Amino acid sequence: MALPLLPGNSFNRSLGKEKFHKSQHWGYCNKIAMLVAEDKPGIGGEPLHGQKLKPKYSVFPRGVGSDAPSWVAFDKQVLSFDAYFDEEVPEKNQELYRIRHCKIYFYLEDDTIQVVEPQVKNSGIPQGTIVRRHRIPLPPPNEDQFYTVDYFNINTEVIFYARRYKIVDCDQFTKCFLRKLGVRLNPPAYHPEDPYTRGRQKIADSMKPLRPYERFDTLKQFLEYDGHVLRFYCMWDDTESTFGDPRELILHYFLADDTIEIKEVIPVNSGRDAVPLFLNRKKLPKYAPAGLYQPGAITDRTVLNVFGGLVGNKGRYILDNRKTGTVHQEFYKDSDLTIGAVINVWGRRVKLCDCDEFTKEYYMTKYGIKDFTPIPFKAPPPSKIEKKFPPYTGFGSEEDSLCSCLSLLPQPPQKDFKKFMEKDRKGLESNLLRFLAKFITDNPIDKDRQFIISYFLSDDTISVFETPQRNTGILGGKFLERSRIKKPGQELFKSEISEYFKAQDLFVGAKVCFHGHNFLLVDADEYAFNYMEKHADEFPMANISLILNKLKAIGEPSSREIKQIFAATDPDHTKVIEYNPFRNLMVNITGGKLSEHEIMTIGRHYSEQNEFEMDINFLLAVAQEQLKKNSVENFGQLSATFVYNDREKCGLLPHEKCRTICKSFRLPLADDLLRALLTMFEDGKEQVDYKKFVNGLNWRENPVPTFQTIKVPIKYEDDWSGQPPSLPVKRIKYLPLIQDVFGIEE
């Protein structure tokens, strides 16, 4: 017959069988099999002298409670007791013993116990879990039994592994649970305090500042209201002046520091210059002073020289609490700004006419103002008839379905032919941006898979190719067909055209989702970096001006510390830093606010030009070595082709024209090496002297002594497979960067 489960009874059939087999076994006495165990009863089942029989069943009566197992009936039910224990401190004179408070958790589902000591700041001792969760045996001589709920009560003691815990109180759930079991709860016990902690607290409370100091705490206001801005729509009536008219303004009040900024709304074709701000952000005085104050006239604190000039040139200064002789100037506060109020902006009377919803809620919460009736100050614009289109039906493309709503006779959607002609492949200009990507996943099999994402600028299509890798078990090849890809999270059946991925959405460090597959872009080829930097107005991640302004805004408050960090990174004063330490510095300085592509753009802009890039002899030696290995000797035909394309017979051709001719001859030279060689033979107008160029490549007639080693391997750009570019950024010149950002070179 199965025992019913009551609160506190965690009897388990399997556990009971295990105990039975461990405590009892069969043996032989006089060649007769019989039960032999320490709890074997005597004759007639009576216990022997000094023998203690263990109960086989629960102490609670049968037939009461639920039949569900304990791990179901008592799931997530825990008894919590407040306790403490004391320990000796023999190695310190300041304290002889220590009182440590803790929590005892009793889990009803399996009778496990856990002891946790709360963290105390600056305690100097390891705290946290003292006894991990498990079943704890009773102290000797009953170590073969375990603690149950029967052993717990308020104002009692328990011993866990020779450490005595005094239970002083418990929570409300534990009290109710124990009362339902019929336990008579003792009154709560006294919580003793640690004498050493109490003494330290008395010393801390008795400490006083050594001198009076007037403190202006603006940090609380900044932390509470940072990013909270009140917005008012204002009007300045300038009709009395010559050629004056009403001016529409927008006033911003920054609650973080009580400053005011005013912008002017300039209508279209008004004839006025578009200035950034009508009033720069600053504290606005309530009245314009007759003259500007001298520097130091308006200060937060004033000091007095106690000795004056009596004691030589020395003086003793103390704070002037009376603030005698200070200039008191009142500034506009948030309480002065209400709808209908007129404020004085350096002699201009500006009337507040309306505000936004956040401002209304702020004044309603803080000042209890409920009347926010706007004051009309401009004529309402004519209403525009909005043309509404029916939602997309799902048949055909969205552009094709939209064309059926624009005209009576549906026309097929027209592609951007101008963009296609401008961004289509022209010679060696592929107009193709390629990125190396990886899966964003926790699957160890997919983590190492590499993909090449190609973005075609001519029609905004994207293709994904997986690079084959040995011993991965995954075949490489085409992963995604070339097509336009929609951005995730958009409604399918709607009136507006869905948004597709653009070139600006792809950069190193970007996370994109293509049809449910999340990719992280980790690298790009050299052409993609060059194209983005050449069209920096379209790609903000490659715009060095925007990046430097962003870096200046982030690091301006701590410019001195940043310079010291750069100087510490370069102990030998070489004025250059390797790229990896430079990248880690930029991440730490900006707090991760710069993307990987922005950091790469800074590194490429301030990279140190290696010697082999500037030495023409080294470049010619590398080029001749490549031509010699491939048995290229048709230099006469190459020169004749250059002469044929030189219509003006001046001996000069454009850089790109020479590069196209070299590619048509299939010269086995990497694109970066070819560009560098052509640049060496250019004049000031990007015209290449092709005769000197051909003579330099002619390894038969003009051999250049070869070098022992080539520092950087040359690779073809067309064979790019996600590997680092042929001329990677290695060393960064940080002094020009500091000078451009902070304006001072050190």
C-alpha cells in the first residue's frame, strides 16, 4: 500500500528500495540462509537491548494528503530561515570573534538544504553559497539519517558539518507552512550584531570634513534628466524693422544643465540663409546686461584672502559664505517657460506659442498645469489629398502590382536604366562590393562556415557564395541566387513598397538577415574599401570626416587621458602603433560606439606607407620577377599598343587607360602592384609616361637586381576568396590622428 504524501514527507519508493538493499543483506549461519543486518530484530520481532529500529514509513498517518509524488506536490516551494553563526578570529587583535548572518533554504521537493550568506560590501571575506544544495546528514551518532522539516523551528539550533547555526526567524510562507504541519512556532530570537562592524560604523559616522567646502552637486540633475529636452514652438515678431517679417522659432530647453538652444524654421524660397542655430546652446539671462562681464566676474564660488598682503607674498584663502561682491545674474528656468509667456532673448521678444507632448506631460506632472491651449501664429497649410493604394495581393512583384494602380492600361515596372548604365561593369571597374561573412549562430558546425556576399551596385542585387573548406563536411558553392533581398520584419501585404537592402547597409561589422539567415560581415575586399572611401558622401562608415567628428565628440572630455594611453602604447617613441593594438585602443576609448568599418577607415587613412610601396626599384623587381616566371617577352607589342592608343602622340596616357591595356595583355601582375607601378610613372595630372613604364617592365634589356625576399605575397583581386587584402594595414601613425582630432600635437 502506497503512502500518501503530506507536506514535509518526501518518501520515495526507489529511494526506499535502495536503502533497504544497502542496510539489509542475506547471509549464512550454520549453512542456513538467513537475514543478517544491524537492524535485525530479535525473537518475535522485538528489538534487542540497545537496538534502535529505523522507521520504514513516514511519521505522518496514512490516508491523508495527496497521492502525487513529492517532486510534483512541492515543486518550487522552499522554506526560508534567517540564521547566524559565530566563528573565532584568533589572528587579529581588533576582533576576537565574528558574527556572520546567513539564509537557510529547505527545498520541500527533495529535502535538500542550501546555506547562503548575503554579500556585504568591503567585508574582506568570501561570501555567497556556504553549503551547496544537497541532503545534509544529522550530526553523529545519527549520521546515517538526514535532516527533514521536523528539525527546523524558530529559536533553535542546527548543526551542519560541525558548524552550529542559530535560527532566529523565517519568512511568512515558512510560518504558515509550519503551522499547517502542526508545529508550534517559537518567538523570534535576537539578531546579534558583529562588534567589529559596529565599531567601524561608529568611526565612519564620527568622521567630519576637515574644512568647510561649498559643494555644487549637478551630477544628480544630469543623471536624472540627461536626454530630456523641453520643446516650445515660438514666434518673433520682427515686422517693425526694415524688411522684417514674423520669424518662426523652435526653443529647446535642456533639463540636464538648464541651457537653452533656439533654431529658426526657414520657409522654402524665403531668401534667408540657412544658419545652423538662431541661438547657441547656453544659459539665457532674463535681461541683457548693459555690457559683457569680464572673465571671472561671474563665478560659482568666491574666496577671501585672510592675511591680505601682510605676510609677504603669501596668502591664506577661505570660502566666502556671504558671497560679498559677487555678480548675481538670473537665468531662465523651466518654471519661467509657459505657453503665452514672452522671454527676452538678448533684446528680442520671443513669444512661446505651443509645445510638444513630452513638455506638456512634464509640466502637468511637476507643476500641475493642465491648460496647454496653443496660440495660433501661422496660417494653416493647404490640405493635400493623399493618394491611397490598395495593399499588395501577393501575385507578382510589388512593383508590378503597383503599376496596375497607376494607369488604366498597366505598364511593366521600369528599371533605373540610368543607374544601370552608370554602375554597370566598365572594363576593370566592376562596381561590385564583396564582403566576407560568417553565420551568427551557436551551432559549432556552422560557426566556421565562410560566405562571400556580393552586392551589385547596378541593380541592388545580392548573391551569396559559400567558400569550400577542407574537412568540414559541407560542400561550398552558390548559397543564395542573385536577387534583391527584403529587410526582415516588414509586413507582407501593405500598400507601400517594401524596403530592400542597400549598399549603405553593408559594411564590416554589420549584422544582416537574408531570408532568416543571420550573417556577420567580418571583412571586405580592397575594391569595396576603395569604392566606399571614394564615395564617402554615400557611405558614412567610410567618411573620414564624419568619423573624426564622431571620435572628437566622444573623446573630447578625456583628451589628455587618450593621449597618455597612446603614448603608453608606444614606449619606444616610434610614433607608430600596430593595427591590432590600435584597434583595441579605439574600442576601449569609444566604448564600442565605432563600428569595425569605421576603425578600419581610420587605420587606412593614417596607415604608414611601407617601404616597398614607395620604392620604385623594389616594385620593378617584383614585377620583373613575375613576368620572368611567366615568360612574358612581348614588350614591343605592348609598346606598339600604347603608341596606337596615344592619339595625340605626346607619350602620355591616362592611368585607367594604361591599366586597361595591361589587363588586355594578361600581364601576370596583381592589380595593386599594377596600380602602384602606374602611379610611380604619373605626372601631376594623372598621365602615365608609358614609354618609361614599358622600359621598366622589360626584364631583358633593363633588368633590376632582385631582392632576397618579398615581404607581402601578391594575389590577384579577381581570385579574392575572403582572405586579407594584398596590402593590409599594419602600422598606424597616431600623432597625425591626435592632431586632427584634438588640434594639439604632442
